[in-house]
Amino acid sequence: MSESQRELMKGNHAMCLGAIRSGARAYYGYPITPQNEATEYMSFHMPKAGGSFIQAESEIAAINMVFGAAAAGVRAMTSSSSPGISLKQEGISYIAMAELPCVIANVVRCGPGLGNIAPHQGDYFQATRGGGHGDYRTITLAPASVQEMAQLTYKAFDLADEYRNPSLILSDGVIGQMMEPVDLATIPAKDAPKKDWAVGLGQDKRERNVHTTIYLEPEDMAQMHLKLIDKYDRIRREVQYYEEFRTEDADILIVSYGNSSRVARTAIRHLREEGKVKAGMLRTISLWPYPYRILNEIASNYKAILVLEMNWGQMVEDVRLAIGDKTPIHFAGKHGGLLFTPAEIEEFVCAIDKDPNNPKTAWTPIR
Amino acid sequence: MLVEMIFAGFGGQGIMTLGMTLAYAGMIEDKNVAWIPSYGPEMRGGTANCNVIISDDVIGSPTTDTPGAVMVMNLPSFHKFEPKIKPGGTLIVNSSLISDVSKRDDIKSFYLDTAGVAKELGNLVFAGMVALGGLNEAMNLVKTESLEMALKKLLPEHRHKLIPLNVEALGRGAALVKNGS
Amino acid sequence: MSDVKTIAEPVQEKLVFDRPKSLTKRGFTYCPGCGHGVIHRLVAELIDEFGVQDRAIGMASVGCSVFSYWFFDCDFISCAHGRAPATATGVKRAHPDAFVFSYQGDGDLASIGMAEIMHAANRGEQITVIFVNNAIYGMTGGQMAPTTLENMVTTTSPLGRDPILAGGPIRMVEILANLDGVAFAARGSSSSPRNILKAKAYMKKAFRSQIEKKGFGIVEILSNCNTNWRKTPQEANKFIDEEMVKAFPLGVYKDVFADKSKK
């Protein structure tokens, strides 16, 4: 029996623990499945950690409370699931423009509309292209395990503070609901950094701090845009997270993230055990910035690329942006909230391996 | 080692907790483990179920359509999951509530009168533990001490006095399997 | 008058009127005759009087007062439309000892921000809300507001507000006064010096509600929008006194400081 620091936790709980240990002291949420464990966990543990918890009257109110807490210099978080994240977009746009750090977690369910509560990856564009109105981006991290729910949320706060920008955690119902061990040693409790730009007390001893998002003069707004663009460029250079799995000798490269990438891992192992196809995977962890660089570097090592997403094809556009037509791209989607099975992924891979240029499965933006 | 299992039964039979107990015990033994409650279409049809995976390697898919072992506590679960078991896999049947018998000869099946044993222990709530003990014995998954430690972690303090009886239930289940029920 | 000094020598100078410390040096950009200027001044005077300028944090709303942080000399957040009470909540929970106030118009508070104001009040957030009601959307050019009077003509009620189709003017302080979290709720007016002084007295209690941690405090102040009402400032203030007060009676609707033995 080892004296490990491992705890068996639900993904949604691990995410909250990661937040509190990173120094988050404000959480505002609203009930929606499949993320309720997060709000429930925070209702008990956030006050215990000396922070503030409110079950807000709406998703809109919750994100605007986060706006206030973030402006006040506190590490602040909200979480929701897809329809609720749509409501939060107003606030996220304001927070991005005001250049305030915070973390927003989306435990994605199936849409559009009310959809269902099953896991899905349909919010990829919303998460990686800004999501609300205006020209902005949010740092987006996609955990594929309960351990990563804790660790990436922890990391998301650091990134948010470093760049003064909202960070998103994009998970889904499976990652949120499942239990796996979390190594607590990877998320040591720490205090949040002090922020001299925050609103607060002691204004007689400093310049006043104002956080605004309105610049009526186009010239002033352009200055702000240039500042943001400069920041986003810096983030794009510095934050490109991914994991390579058995890519070194692979013929077919799977590109996937989150829950889908786990099923792909099982399929890849099985294909190799059976001696059928040597497949490997690039699992993207940061979805914005997208790891274009590595994908561009390695793409020509493979006969074909298979993009797996539980949607109609969103990240596949980023793959195409990364590699152009260096290597044939194929896409396999999964719909309605159904999960991929290893068997069906194996079937796709075998088919592509036989005919890497098959126009029937090849993905192209040109119709 | 990679064992993918499905636990299924009525809501209220403690299915989720049984799965969690096994996952926790696996973690105590430094294995990779994953537990996930039934999701989507699996939630319908009178069964509550969870997937438990224990593995030496990093776990890929947390769900499985071809489990290596299935533990069913009610009849709808039996019909739903018995056909899915991988050839060579294991089936644990709660024969107190399920009179059907598997016709498959490519799996090992065990029929445990969990309620009978539980009643002897003084409370029907131990039926699930009897089944878990049987599954653990049949699959040779974890040590009983690990399950006991897991229970200590999972049960609230005021329930800890029930742990000895739970451990006895595990042992009785294991004995049933050993004796070829 | 440059020779006054030489006549009355020596001069005892007594300062009777000055700019509050809590206002910046920037001149107001509001329309001449608009109530915002005087209401800003009242808020700034009270920040000075309570000595909380070093810990005052304002929430600007969306509407004509969107740039109120140009004029108040303290930390500020320019909030999303209607959401100031939620943002104020986040700030106040982070800094319980700060003096947190929102300055909102009627479209912002009583229409798009209805949920946020109701729930902040119901939670008894220790914040002070200054609610300026001029019965119209001023900044966007004179559209109908939730507080627009019956039969009042606006750009989106060109035949007058028809209560059958559009409802009637909504009375916020009366509604909010019913909530347990509210410590002080009153309605004043900026139409005359007498009303302005009374409004300031109300605002003082709404400040005290927060500073003495009694709960949520709100003061609604009837104000004119002479530009969009198509009136002169004098006519507009007369309209407040003669018409607006019929729909929006002035007075105190909730007061935790009141001497209950007098009732």
C-alpha cells in the first residue's frame, strides 16, 4: 500500500478542487446538468476556503459577478454547460475587453437548443473563436481525464492571470461525471497573486483603477484592439499544448481531444495489438491557441490524418488550417450525444489505411 | 492488466457505490482506475449501471461495449448486458432476483443467492457486497484489505460500524464463487 | 465687479460652494438641464461626507451615465447593460469593507436588469443603488422605457404608451421595498432645490444602510430628460412635479432606521 496522495474524484469535483488550490476565492454558478456537481461542491468548499459562493439568479448574473470579483483582484470562476455558456457570452466579451482574468468551465452537453444532457463537442467553435460579440479570444484548455480537470483548471488560472484574459475549460459530460484518481501533489495549494490594477480599498495611496469596455472614438478603440492583438499573438506563440501518443512509427495520425481522444487511445492500442494498422494520435490540449506548429511539422510523416470529434466537424477546420493539403484529412463525427466506440474508430482507421485518398471520407472545405 | 466491467441493477441496490468501492480499491493498489455512471440511452430501461475499469496502463475509453466482466443484480440488466460480455469473460448473476440462466458457453457464469447470504448477515443491504466479493474472487482483481480501506474512505463515519459486516459479506460472496456457485 | 474687493477691505473669505472632492475635474457631458449632473453631485457630496472616497467603488451602467466614471473620482467598473448589481455583488463579496454603489438608469435597472436588481436586493447585498428614472431611454434617442408614463409619446410609442399593449409604468422601489434584504428604499426627485435636498437625505440613508451593514439600499430619483421629452428644462421639471409624481409618488417605502415607536 503506497502513501500516495491520490484521491478518487469526479471530474467536476476535481475541477473545483484545482480551482480552489490555485487560489480561487470566488465562484458563482447556476444549476444545469451535467455540471451540477461543480456548483454543489463549491457551495460547501468555497466558503470553507474563505471565498465567496453565490448561486446566482441566472448564468448572466453569475458571469457578471465573476466580472466584479475579477475586477476586484480575486481569482474567480463560473461553470456551466452549453446553453448556460451561451448566456454567459455577453459577460465573457466584456471581461475579455476589460482584460480581466477569470476561468469559465463548460461541461459540454449536446445542442443546439436544449438538446440533451449527453456529452458532446459541439461548442468547439464557440469556445475557440471568442464566443460572444467582438474580436477576441479566450484561452481554451480541453481536459481528457479527471486528473487533467484538476490540473488544467489550476493552470487555467495561471494563464488567465499571466495574460489578463479569460480562460475556458472545455470538457464534457463524460469527463465531468466520471471518477478517476487525482494526484493532489500536482496541485499544491497556493495563494493567488496580488494585482495592483484591481478595484478596492486604499485608493488614497494610489492612482484610481477603472475597468471599462467602451471606447467611443474609433481611434481609441483601434489602440485597444492593437493591444489585444499583440497579446493574443503572444499567447499564440507561448501556449500550444498537446500530447503525442505513439506517433513515432505511425502510418495514420488521429487528431482528437477530450473524451473522443480516450476512445481513440483504446482503438490505437487494439489496432496495434492485432497487427492491423500502425496508428498514432496527436491529442490537442489547448484548443485556442491551437497547436498548429506541431501539426504542421509532423503532418507529412503520415499517409493520412483522421480527425475525430463528437460533432459535425469543427476542429477539423483547424487541422486543415495547420497543414493545408500536405496530407489527406479524413473526418469522423459522432452525433446526438452518442459516444465513439473503439470498434468504429478501428473501422475508420482501417478503411483510411487501405485508401488514404478515398474522396468519400476525405474532408475538404471545398464543395 | 486491463479489466473492463459493467455493474448493473435497480436504482437503490447500491450499484454505483459498489462500482466506486472496487475502483477505489484498485487505486489503493496503484492501478489506473475509472468509474463512470450510466449515461445517455443506457440510463433507460429500468437499470442503473456503471462502468469500472482497472488497468496497469493509462485508461483510454472510460466506457465499454464489450465488457470482460458483468455483474447484474436484476433481470433487465441480465438481458441487456449478458450478450455483450467478451468471449472468455465473467458473469456474476444475483440469483435471488434473476431466475434466468445464461446459455452462453464462451463465458464463465456464477449464480449467487446474495439475498440469502445478506439475510443471514442480518440485513438485505449486504447483498451487493456479496456479489462484489464474488466478482472480485472470480476475476482476481484486488485484495480484500483494499476493499475494506476503500469502504473506510467512501462510507461516512457513522456507517463505519457496518464495515466488518460488509467485509464478511465480501468473504461470503468470494466463498460462493470458490465453491462454484 | 472687479472693484468689490477694494470697497470691502479687509475681506473675510468664506467658502460656501465648492466642487466635491469625489468629483474629477472633468466637466459634465450631459445635456444642459439634465438631472444627472445634480444627482452626480449629490452622490459625490455624500462620498465626501461619509469619508469613503478611498474605498468607494462605482458601477456604471449602460445609458447616458455609461461614462459616469469620467466624473466620479474613485475606482470604477463600466458594467454590461443591466448587470451592475451582479457585478457590484462580485466586488462587494471580494471587498466587504469597500463602499460599493451602482448608478443606473430606468432602462438598465427596470427592464434588461430586472433579474439582477431583484436578486441583489433579495440577497440583501450590502450595496447602494442610485436609480435615475427619467421615463425614457435617453442615450439611444428617446425610446419607450419600462417607466414611461401612460400615453407618453416616445420614438417607439409614437401614439403614446398604450397600457393595453405595453403595460404601465413600473414602480421599482415599491416592489423592492417588499423584499426582506432591502434596508432602505425611497423615491425622491431632482425637480427643485427642495426636492434635491430631500433626495439627498434619502441617499444618505441608503449610504448608511451599506456602511452600517443593514442591507441593500436604493433611492430612485425622478429626473428629467428635457432633450428627448422635447421640453425646456423648466417645462421638464414642471412635468416631473405635475405628471410624473402621479405615477411615481415620492416618499420612503422602507426604512430600517425609522423610529418604529412612532407608528
